[in-house]
Amino acid sequence: MRRTSRRLPGRPLAAAVAAAGLLGLLTAVPPANPAPATAPVAATASADTTATVFYSTKTRNWSAYHLHYAPDGGSWTTVPGTRMASACTDWVKLTVPLGGASGLKATFNNGSGTWDNNAGKNYDLGTGSITVKDGVVAHSDPCTDTGPEVPDPGGPNTASVYYATSSVGWSTVNLHYRPHGGAWTTVPGVGMEAACTGWVRRTVDLGSATGLQATFNNGNGVWDNNNGSDYTLPAGLTTVKDRKVTATAKDPCAAEEPDTEAPSVPTGVKAAADGVSVLVSWEPSTDDRGVTRYQVTRTGGTKGTFVTDVGSTVFADTGLEARTAYRYTVRAVDAAGNLSAVSSPATATTGEKPTAPATGTPLGTDPRKDPIYFVLTARFNDGDPTNNRGGSQHEKSGNAANNDPMFRGDFKGLVQKLDYIKGLGFSAIWVTPVVLNRSDYDYHGYHGYDFYRVDPRLESAGASYQDLINAAHAKGMKIYQDVIHNHSSRWGAKGLFTPTAYGVRDSQWSWFYDEKNDGFAYDGLTVEPKSGKSYYNGDLWSTAEPTGNTCVGWGTPTGHTSPEGYRIYNCQWPSPTSGMFPKALYHNCWIGNWEGEDSRSCWLHDDLADFNTENAQVQNYLIGAYNKYIDMGVDGFRLDTAVHIPRTTWNRRFLPAIQERVTQKFGAEAAKNFFVFGEVAAFVNDKWNRGSVNHSAQFFTWKERKEYSADDEKAALEMYDYEQQQGTGSQPVSDNAFLQGNAYHAPDRSRFSGMNVIDMRMHMNFGDANNAFHNGKDSDDSYNDATYNVVYVDSHDYGPNKSSERYTGGTDAWAENMSLMWTFRGIPTLYYGSEIEFQKGKQIDCGPRCPLASTGRAYFGDQLAGEVTASDFGKVSSATGKVADTLAAPLARHLQRLNEIRRAVPALQMGQYSTEGISGSMAYKRRYTDAAGGTDSFALVTVSGSATYTGIPNGTYKDAVTGDTKVVSGGTLAVPAPGKGNLRVYVLDLGGKNAAPGKIGAAGPYLK
């Protein structure tokens, strides 16, 4: 969101990393050259199928272990199940006959009412040897050839392999190998054993071979196969860390003492009930070598004791019994399995079970398939006039004269027009923040007050936020929610910290401050009876200095006046330097340098109270809040003001918490495709934002590459200094977006942070499509994977080149921009109304100084009046009224066909690209290959101008725009210029499923 720093007001009316979550970080494919016999054992069930289940006892300390199970399609055993037998150190096991079943459902317990049931979902296990350790399922025998002695690694016929787990986070590691000239082991290979903190090892017999080919996996489908090339390892002692092989290495564990020191006891454990859910949070523990997770134990209710592991310092316990008291304790666990003592307990009593609609499920498909339509919900379409609100600025802004309250559009209006968005061809909708806001001009959603509540001004009976999510999913459309971790409103954040008083009420300010009403809770919608205002702020009014006041100079007049000439008093308006906000929870400074360290630890604006995001209490508050929306089934998060939070905090706390929660609720595949993209605002045309890596978008797509202090605040400073000193020339690079010649290659996502980003460089250069293209590709080697970049021309904040106006380059230029965005790498995104050049040339935002109707945030619903029905993406079966005219606009028709073409050609959605051997201004080739799915898509694209492609595969190419067919026999294809805004997409006909589609859709104003 757009920010302008402000010091003095003219008037107070201005505006836990879960291992299962690593599926997106490493290649989830088998190694490059497995033997044919290496299919998983569980692939085919038979009458004598069995499963040998190993359960880790390291962090349980139960006196007995029982397996309670049901073969797939069969009945459960009688509680508590069958007692498991000792297997080896820290493991028990039980072999289960499955008959013809291909797996089993399972839980574990101590025989006395304490259960591990996978956080209420049960474990879903296959066949063969299976391990369950701290909630992670893998396939191996942890007791095979284990022991303290390691064979002499110096012998010519053995290889001792050490593998670093620090960069993958797996709790189980398998070595899948073949000696040179020999056969591959059976998938998943042989289990590796813990060697020391951060390392596992395995010594294997090579016979007469002098080396081996190897890959590594977690036994559950996630592989490190050296980016598809396998590892080649010699005999002797070898280490493998971050894909670097070190032969004849020193034993990395030789000098390390065993870790016997337990973490400190978790403190500050709190439990708060919300209906039949409880949010548990605590302060982080410390450890000499680092805490890896926490073990939460719940007692109470009729289901006995419950134990679960989490990777963060917050746990949301859902689906509990109504009106029941629960007790929670927490223990910290380190990498060696050392447990802290038990924390002091926290208790909470649940309320009534809510009658809210059932939660949704994210669609869980590759986000690159889904073009995004971005709406300011409150300005899009008004489905329910009863929730409209103008606020304190209704008259002053001029909105009243236009009968245009700031809160006008709502979820009901959006649900009503989902077919309009689908008819344009969009399959994802980015909505502005939905949490309850609080400021004088808060319709946009970026002034969050109660992060645990949806703003009632957006909801209606039968059209809640959950209803919107469900309705969109029913149409095959995703919902991306704009979320804010950086700041709250100037009223603070309800449930974390809310100031009790800002100033005094005198005769001049009586119109602004209201009489105190202790029985009224602000919700933005309900009218307070004494004042008659929905924007009541009586909780900020006082005639005497409030007890416990921390604001310096409270109530004394300043030297400033409002535009009306009213005297402004100290503490009448929020300020980070006045002492009004506690340092532990909020930063207490103004930004001085937007490319300096203070941009990450100071206030942006006086309406945006800056969270101290390195504080565990703040982290818990935000993680708990956004877990709620994950549970509702949203498909992704857009991270507002991401650059203003240190990367270490994102990488340590917020991003793993998102992955952990999605994995817990919906599974690893859904977590891999839960789309997170950050706003890292850089309003320059440089590859690196004025040379500062810490303030550049691509920087946030990478994991940390160095260990920092366990204290988050110290770590943020250490990381900032280290990376600034490394400079732009020493940052990691990637070829994930690029073809290798004409070939697609498996991307290496092992160093991906979990955050994708908005392509700020293309955005800033979109005054001209050619400029945006050349600037964009110049940066692509510095992102982890630029094919996930979110690409747009303008937004609710700025136009290209930091313009304060909505794009006004003309219809032809818009068409050209769209043709580029829909065929180049990245995810095309359109700000609402741009399909008809809505409000072109108008100031995007002027706050309450002018009517919204005169800005780029004007109400769009008038353009949508009437009825519309979409038969498919990009296809409208019927439309009446004004919306029919809107859909008939040249750019709207252009978008429909672009979306049809992009949807039919996988290379345009997910493909890597290259400009090698190509002449032409905006010309490129793209390819996407999914061997597992049988997909191979190769396309040649030119936008507006002519192009010649050399060194391309021979064969038949068909243009998706005209249907023209060209046969290439000498590796060269020449394409005449199609004209501005037009393009050509020649798709190689590979036959069968990968046959070229030919002409897609009907000719339109630009694609012809």
C-alpha cells in the first residue's frame, strides 16, 4: 500500500518448520537413474501385505506404546490397540497384517489415555517399513545396522557418507545408491543415522568398486538428487552439504561433544478460547545449539491427553468440545532430542460451538496457471447497501455529495460478479485486507485493528468472507488475501495492545471526541447510541490524564493548529516517539532512510503503528490471526509492506508458520501450492534497489545462507550488516526461469524462502512494454524462480515510473502490455477496471482531500450493472445491461482471448524461457515439461514486432492466434510483425496429448 511519512498532523483526521512443509523446497521426484525394480514396496497390495510400523520414543517418555489402527477399508482395533515391542534405541515397532489393504490408518497412545493422533487427523500409513517420528511419516527401517561403531572409512571398499540436514530439515534421511557398475538399492534406500547436530551418516560396502552414485530422500517422496544429476561419491569419508561434495573430508562430528543440554523451559504460556478453538502461545526457549520444535500437551475433555509438535511458538487447537476446560503445557526440544522441563500450565474454557458455515479447502493447484484480478473490495460492487459506511470523512472528502460512502462494495457484491471476473478469464482474485480496520479513512483495509475478526462492513447475511471463499472455489477460482504483518492501526491491535487515551476533549474538539461508553465495542458497523456514530472513538477521550499514562507532555497544547485553527494537544495524535506505544510491542521511531536499516524498524506513517515483529508476543498474535484465514481455505497471501520486516523474521517465523499450518490442515501438496507473494516496494529502475540488497524484491525469495543469533532482533541486524557487506555481486543466482538451449530442466527450489514477490522492476518500466520486458529479464537470474513473479502495470498505489495516476498510455499500449504479461514468464495481474481503462489519468489516491469518485479508487459497480453468466474462463454465455457493454470493450475482449490462449498452452503458464538465437524486440521461446504428467509444451512468442528463431527443434508449428502452420526443417522460423498489441504464439506440434491446439478463440480487436 502507498505510504507517505508524516511528522506533525495538520489535523487528526488524515487518513515451526515442519518437515512435511519442505515439499516445495526440494525436487519431489525420484532420482535420475533408478533401477527398474525400485518402485515403492506399497505400490501393489497382496493377500500377505504387511506394514512394520516404527514409532520414535525419543521425545515421548511413555511407559508403554500402543498402535491403534485400521487397515484401509477395515475396522479399528479395540482401544488402546496392540502394544508395540522394543526395536532399538529410541524406537518401538509392530508388524501389522493388512490382508489385501494397501495401507492403514493409525494413532499411538500410552495405554492410559495419552494420544498422538496426528493433531486429530490420524496417521495415513502405507506398507513396508514405516517410521513415525514427531509427526513426520517416512519409509525406512531405523534399526538396520545402527550402532555406535562406524567401519573404517579409509578402506578401499567402503564409503562413509555424511549428509548435512541443516538445509533440508528432514527428521529421517535415506541414502539411495549404487556402487559403480552395480545395481541401485530399493527405493527409498538405506536409512542414515544421526551423527551429530546437523549431520547424519551411513557407511556402505562397495565391494570392489571405488565409488558410488547416490541420492538422498526423506522416505516420503522428497528427494535431493543433485538437481537431477545424482551425486558421484568416492570411497572413503565424504561430506555432502548444500549440494557441495567434499571428498576425503574430515569427520564433521569428530570434535563435537554430544549435546546433552536441554533447552530452557518455555515461559509466558497463554491460552485463549474462541468458540471451540483455543489459541496457545508462549515465549521462545533458548538452547546452546538451538531449539528445533515444541511439544504441546493438552488435557481435559473426554478424549484424554493429547500431545503434538509444532515448529513455532503458537498453536491453534481446533474442533474441541464446547463449554469444556482445557489445560496446556509446553516443552522445548532441540535437535538432539533433549527436552526442557514442563512449562507452567495455561488454561482456557471453550464456549459454544459456532454455527458458521463449514470451512473451505484451497484449490491447491500450481499458482502460475491462474491470472489474478485485483479488487479493492470496498470499491468494487455494492451487493448490500445496509453495510455502507462513510465515516468521519464522509462530508469533508466530498463523498457525501456523490452519495458514495468509502465502504460501499462488499463480499455480497463480489460474489454477485464472480462470473464477470471468470468471464474475463481470471481464475484468481486478490482481495484487499479483510480484517476489522480502524482509522478515519480505512476502507482500503490497511489500517488493521482486530486481526482476528473480519470487518463487518464487508459482510452480509449469507455473504460472509467464508461464503465468498466457498463461492469462488465452486467456480474454480482462487482467493488470495492481502495480509499485513508490519503494522496495525493508530488505535493499536485489539488483543495485543490498545492505547487508552490520546488527548483531551475541549469545546473545539467536541465534534471529534465522544463521550466514553464502556459498554460499547467498536466494530466499524454498529452505531454507538450516545454519539450516533459508527466510527465512535470515545475510548480515546479523556478530560483528565489517564492512570498509567506513558505519553510525554500529555494534554499540553503544542505550537500547531488544525486547518480550522483549533489548537492541537500533545498525545492527541499517535506518535512513535511520544511513549504512547510500548517498546516491546511497537517500534518507537520514524523512518529516516527508506533504503536504510531503519526502514525495517520504524514507523511509515502516523496511521500505521509499526509492530516490533521480532517480539515473540507480536509474532504469536499475527500467526494465530492468519491461521484463522488459512483454516477458512484461502489459496494464498499477498504480504503487504514485506520489505519493512527483516528477511530473517520472515524466514524464521512467519513463512514457516504459514507452511506448517497449511500442511497441518490440508496436506503437503496444498502447502506447496499455497501462493505467498510479497510487496517489496522499490521505485527505481535498477536491478538492485539503489544498491541495497536488503531492500530489493529478489532478496526475499532466498533462504538465509548463514547462521545468526538465536535472538530475532540481533539476528536481523547481523543479517542486514552481513548481506550489505556481501553486496549485489555476491548474492545467489538461479537458472530456474531459463531454458537450457531448447530444453526445460527441473528447477532447484531447495534455497527458496517461501516468499514470491511482485515484480517491481517490470511494474516501474511498464510505461512501455518493450522497456518492461528488457528490464524484467535483466533481473531474472537474481530471483529464486522468476516464473512465479506477480506482474502488473499499475495498482492501488502507483502507476509505472512511480506515477501517481492510473495508467494513461493509451488503448494500444495497454493491449501490448497485456500481450506481453500473458505470454512472458510470471503471473499476469490486472487492477480492477483496467479492462476498460477505468479512471485513466486520474490521481490514484488523495486521501480524504478529494472525493473517491474522482480518483483511481472510484466505485466500479456502475460498470457492472445487469446480469452476466460465464460458461467457462474467458467465455460469457449471457450478459445484459451495462455489464454487457463493459465486456464488449476492446481491452476486455483482448483479455478474454489472451486468457483462453494462455490456459491452452502450458508453456505460457509455467514454462522457462530463452532469447538465445532469437532476433526481435519482444520475442522469446518457452517450454514446460512434466514427465510425470506426460506434458511437453514448446512455444515461440513475438509481441508486436517481427522475429526470427534459429536453432529450434524441427517440426510443425501452429500459431494459436491465426491458426497459421509452419514446417521447420532447418531449425529456423521467421515471423512477420503482427502489429502493436498483437502477437504470434507458434506451438510445436508434438502429437497426442501435446498436439498443438491451432487457432484458439475468435479474432478480436488486437489478436487477429
